[in-house]
Amino acid sequence: MKAIFVTLGCKVNQYETQILQERFAKAGIESAGEGEMAALCVVNSCTVTASGDKKTRQMLRRLKRQNPGAVMVLTGCYPQAFPQEAAALEEADIITGSTNRSGLLELVQAFLQNHQRIVQIIPHQKGEAFEKMSASRFLERTRAFVKIQDGCDRYCAYCIIPYARGPVRSKPILDVVAELKTLAIQGYQEVVLVGINLPCYGKDLGLRLIDAVEAACGVEGIRRIRLGSLEPELLTAEDLRRLADQPKFCPQFHLSLQSGCDRTLKEMNRHYDSAEYRRIVEDIRRAFENPSITTDIMVGFPGETEEDFCRSAAFAREIGLAKAHVFAYSVRQGTRAADRQDQVPQQVKEARSARLIQVTDQTRRAFLQTQVGREEEVLFETTETPYGVEGYTPNYTPVCVSCEEDLRGQLRRVKIIAALNDRCLGELI
């Protein structure tokens, strides 16, 4: 029996799909090759935006057309946040949420026996434990993603994720170490620790994120440890000092900003202001040599004025971001911001997005210029670029080297000799 697994959304979703693929493979249900028909289709959904829900529905219908007669499974955040809406999707034979992934195989086996539609969306519960799961392989040859945290209790005004992902819960340290040891044996040299609200790691265990990082850095065979997206206000100066003491830790900090305007941040129910964000960035730059600061910035949040936007853009320029994902606010039903009457017109949001992208493109180019002349260790990953084989430095600067040798999977010293708009060029030392 062949299965198609489709992931929509974040790295946590990708990790969880990998877990499902491994569990199904152990039961004799292998992943279908490209263009191959399947008897089972699993869509792991995202519900961060309404457009994400639309993509989920479109994907279900497309897979149904392309694989007539296949068992269709919808799982993940969309059904968890909007169970009635998801249950109404006739294309899906089995519908589950973001809990109890270990039980999905049994649900598929039950459906194959009696062909009775299954809707099993288990609500999140206060005090629930981290669902035990670990991966041993990934499609990428050099980098693995390990989920160590789930859930969020921040309740930003625009975000549905606390409802989709439930309370904060953390993977025990011993389980983190065991998973990384398995990945090291498989040849992975870099591991990215990910979560829904990663700096909340350990809140339920009496630990902090730094404890997990230090344990991960102690695993032999793993050469690099990197962190996923971070809520900035949860990083303390002491955390940064301890991180800087770890030679394996990669100084790339994706600090979610959302807005550089204090009034907008307050309206969003973010838990910091621009002064605190600036202080954290300054602490990082004092603690680390050559770190990078990357982020996400939203434009067009309800009530955002032209003055608010200009303040946000000026702050992004001031911080000197290495890279930013700029996106327009979209109404997410079920959140407080969706009910506001002062929605920003779509054309205004699009214009502001374009203007802010110009700003962050400039800071990106300026950052890349600061890398020229440096000698860095690059983990090479792919040859599919016009500039040769590409890899990443510890601060996640992409560097391309023209070389006939297959460098994929190798860590090599490189001198950075030039900066382009979105990557650097280097030569092997």
C-alpha cells in the first residue's frame, strides 16, 4: 500500500509529518514516489491564516481527483481549531486534530476494515503531556528538525494557534538527547530545535530552553545546534551568556517582531515593546561574534495608521535585520482582531508590504556586505544554484562556491569573497 503525505505550514508540521511517515512505513505503508498513485492520502494542515485553510481544502480535493478511491485523511491544526468546519469536508474519510498522532495509523486500519467515516478530534486539556515522538531520518541530507516544545499561552490578538495547539508542554531532556543520538548515527551534522513557542520550553518541567540547548550540544556527532523562531521577550541576558558558551550553537536568532510600533504591539497583545526588542538585539550582539537577526513583520494590522507603519519600517531599518519575512495581516476568524471595525483596506496593506520589503531588502544587502572577507565554516547542502554548490554559515548566511567536487554534506572552511542580493559567493580555503 502506497501513501501520499502532504504538509502545509511550519517546520513543526513538517517534523510531525515525518513522524507519521515513519510509523506508517513500519506498518508496511510506504510513501509514494513522485507521480505515483496512492491508496492513502494524508494532509497535515495549517490554520495560521484563512488562506491556509483554503489551501488545505484545495489540496484535499486535488488529491481526491488524482487518487480516486484513496482513503483521504485530514489532520493537524485546521481541524483542531475549527472542528465543525473541518468535519463538513466530505472529501475527508478520516479527520483528526493536532493531538494523538500515534493513534492515526489505527484509525486508518479501522477505516479499511469497516469503511465508516471517522471524525476524532480530541480537545486539548490543561496539563496534558508532550506527545512522545522521535524521528530518525529526514529528506534533507544534512539538517534535521527536532520538535522539543508544543503549545502556546500568549494569545496574541491575531493568532489562532493557542486554540489549535493547546497548552505549553515540553519534550523531556533525556528524550531530546536520545533522538539527537539517533540522528547523529544517521549522519546528520546539524539539528534545528523547533517548537510552537520555543522559548517556553521547560515551563512545565521546571526547565528553560537553554537547558535543552546545552544537552543537545553535548551529543557527539552533532556539529551544529540551531534554534527555530523565538518570542524575543523570553530570552534573558543569562540565557544568551550560556548560549554563547556553547561552541556548537549557531548564532542565528529569528526574533519574531511583528511590528516596530509600540502602539501596534500593544494592540496585538505582544508582550514586549520596541525598547525591549532593541535591548535584546544589543545583548545578542554583545554576547556573540557575527550573529544574525532575522524576523517576521506584519503590516496592516487593524487600526495601523500611516504613522504607525512608518515607525515600524524605521525600526526595522534601525535594527539592521539580516532578513525579514514581510506579510500583510489577514483576518483570522476566532481571534479578537477579526472582530475589529478598523480593518485596513487590502490595497493599503499591499502597498505597505511592498514598501517594507524594499526596506528589509536593503538591510539584507547591507548585512551580506558585512560578511565579505570573513572566513566561515559552511555546511554544504545543494548544487541546484547558478553559482555552484550552496551551504550555510553558522549565522545562516547562504554561501555559494564554484567547485566540481560534490561538497554536499561536508563542513568546509570558506572565504567569503562577494555579496549578491540574497547570498554570498565564496572560495574554499
